[in-house]
Amino acid sequence: MPRPLRVLFVSPEVAPFSKTGGLGDVAGALPAALASLGHEVMVVTPKYATIKDKSLERTGEWLRLRFPAGEAQGPISWKRVGPNHDVFFLENVFYDRDGIYGDSRGEFGDNALRYTYLSVGALSTAQLFGFEPDIVHLNDWPCGPAAVALKRGYRGTALERARSVFTIHNLAYQGMFPKRVMDELGLPWDLFHSDGIEFHDGVNFMKAGLAFSDALTTVSPTYAREIQTHDGGASLDGLLRARSHSLTGIVNGIDPAVWNPEVDPAIPAHFSAADLAGKAACKRALLERFGLAPSDAPVFAVISRLTPQKGIDLLMATMPRVLHAGMRFIALGSGDGQLEGAFHALQARFPGQVGTWVGFDEKLSHLIEAGADFFLMPSRYEPCGLNQLYSLRYGTVPIVRSTGGLADTVSDISQPDGTGIRFDDFHVGALEHAIWRAMHLYSERGWLDEVRRRGMGQDFSWDASAREYERLYRSLAL
Ligand code: ADP
């Protein structure tokens, strides 16, 4: 039996405490899956004001980090979320705001400091509690400074032997800051060059993570290839090509404790591949929730951050061309104000057929997954995507653009093992055609149920993915 590993897992968001997207889900579920493989996992994340969980406890330890402008400090809280699995929360006045990375006025101006505090604070927290990690697993740009600190700041300590893994959840968000943060954060100027953390005469935290971590991963094999190309590399493709041998793609799993239509407390009726009857009750409840009359027409749905990445603009351009066929369309999302406006406009134009809700509503997202017939993901790019996995699990047929993780997890119904509908071109005609194919599938009940059952039978549990991370960790650990 190889010995269990100690993993320090650092993330700017951790579900169920904080979440803006898939990273939060991953940071909740992957450490749990690793712990159930027998590893010891310490998760470190900020304690945002939005975290209302009353069961967090103060540890009694106080974190103090020295920066050129003075000390940043705060207490550390924690919660044991499972055997071998603790989450530590760093408290600081600059996390005490009504938002995670920003608020309605935009990104917070001191994010370089806020996330350097997380990065370096996570390493120091491990030290304070005598946790000597074999692996430090870093996630997205907020953890970039930790990769640098680990290489530079901990020689002669137990952290020197830790190996770092940096996971790219979305390469488009890079954490770019003006070069004055070099002095503000006390970063060594010898790192400020094109092979270091400098990027267009500023500092790029994502680049820091990519350049200084021992291994790189991203959340699907296709996205791992795409980000090494000029079109998909967001100006970091050169560095990623240079580190190609250290980069692997591991698809995210889903947390079966949260997403399981057989027991989900957020939905009015339960169902399984063997007995789909409850899905009809969920569909009725969904239509009612959005003030739509009961109907046998197919329900198409979307749940999304409203950003250009997600192709909601393409969807809004396409729906008016197909809604005359009588389907229902339900949309939940928040983000870009213009796209929020487009939701409302579509609903006003097709009352009785379209239901929309602007906001972030976890419970509602479960009802939509359970009650819809088709789930739309026309993304421009998609590192992994979780909603298509939830859709498959809930017998809701995903309609996806063939990109990134969507291409790795959904096979087209033209194939014998098909679980969804795929289209290639980011174009109204291509999406429209995919929707007509869905209408055709819906008209053939036996086929539809077969596709649904096949999707529900797919194994996207974290177990398989956690084992891939475990293999990677073992290949690195000293
Ligand atoms: P991304 O991380 O790019 O936003 P993913 O598909 O990986 O995309 O994960 C998105 C996660 O956030 C899913 O769990 C999805 O259900 C959830 N989500 C996105 N927007 C909303 C919303 N408005 N309300 C509730 N959940 C949402």
C-alpha cells in the first residue's frame, strides 16, 4: 500500500461556502474525493462576508503577512467537512465585502493583494498547523503567487519538498495588474521578465502559476490542446506549448451528494434511469415556477454566467427563429447587463413560452436541470463545463457546441452511444439546426428515452478523476 499523501488545496472559491462557477464546485468535490481515497486534504480559501455558515469555528491562530506597505493580518477559522478533509478560512477586512472578486462596480481594485494574501497565507497556514504537504494544488490566477512563493520563499522549511500542481479552470481570466504591484507586494524584480511573471509590462498571476508550478493541469483533454493554439491560448499559448510535457487534461466530475435526481432535496419528485416518471412532475413544477401553463411541448433551458464565453448572444439571436415551433424556453443567468436585458426582451416578445430569471439561484438550477427536456450550451469555448454533466445525470439532453470539455463529455445522437446533440460552427444556422434535431428527437419518444437513459448511465463521478489526480501527485511527490 503506498502511503497516503498530504495535499494542501488552495482555491479562491469552495462550494458550498462560496461559488461563482465551476471552480467552486470542483474545490468542494475534488478534495472530498481525494480524502475518500485516503489522502489527507487541507483546503484553504478566503472567508468572504457572503459566507454565512455559522458552524465555522475560530482556530485561535492568527495569520500575519508582511508587505512593504505594512502587515496584513487576520484570524483563521476552520471546519472539518469530512474525515481527512478540513477547510481553513482566512479572514481579513478585504474579504469583508459584498462580492467575491468584485461587485456591481467591477473587479475590486486590491485583488492583487487579496489573492497574494490567500496564496502566501495558505502556505503559512499549513506551517502554522504543522501540515507538511507533499502536494500544493493551486487553482487559477488567484493562486499564481503561491507557485512563486513556494519556489522562492520556503527554502529550508518542510514546504521545500512540496511539489506544486496548478490547475487552469479558465485561461481567459488571468489576474493582470500594473507593474507597481511588484513593489506593493514585495515581489522580487528579477522575476519581472518575459520568462517570469511579466506580461505586456504588467504582472500576470496566471502566468506566474504556469511558469513556476511543477505540473499543470486543465479540466479536459480537448481544452488542454486548445489552449496551446494561437486561437485558444489567450496570449499564453507559447508558454503552454513550452510546458506541454507538464500539462494534462483531467475532466471534472460531479458531486453525487449534490447532483442526484434520485434523492435531490431541491426537486419536487425523484427519478432514475429505471423510472423516469418523476421527471414529468419536475417539468410541471418548473413550468409553474416560471408562470407557464402545463404543456407537453419540449422545454429548452439554459443556466449560465452571462459572459461572451457562454454564447448567450448566439442563443438570443437563434431563439426567435425557432420559438414559433411552440417549444418552451427557460433561462437562468446573471452577469452582463445587456444579456440580462435580452432575457427580459425575449420573455416580453414570447409570453407564455419563455420564462427567465436574472440572478444566481442554486436551488432553482436543480429544478431546471430536473424539469427541462434539453439543455443548451452554445459556448464559444468551454474548459470543462459542468451543466452538461448535470443535464446528463438528470435525463436532460444537452445541446452543445463541440468545444473543450463539451466535446469530451457529450457524444452526438448520430452515434450508437449518443447522449446529446452537438454542433460545430459558432453560427445561428448551426445552433438552429441543432434545435430542429432536438425537436425531431423529442417527437420520437422511444429514442428520446433511450438517449436519456444512456446519459443518466454515464459515470461522471469524481472517483475516476480523483484517481487521475492521485496518479499525477504520486508521479511528482518526493
Ligand atoms: P463556469 O465555471 O464557466 O461558470 P461551469 O459549467 O463549469 O461553468 O459551472 C457553472 C456552475 O455554476 C454550475 O454549477 C451552474 O449550475 C452554476 N451556475 C451558473 N450560473 C448560475 C445561476 N445563475 N444560478 C445558479 N447556478 C448557476
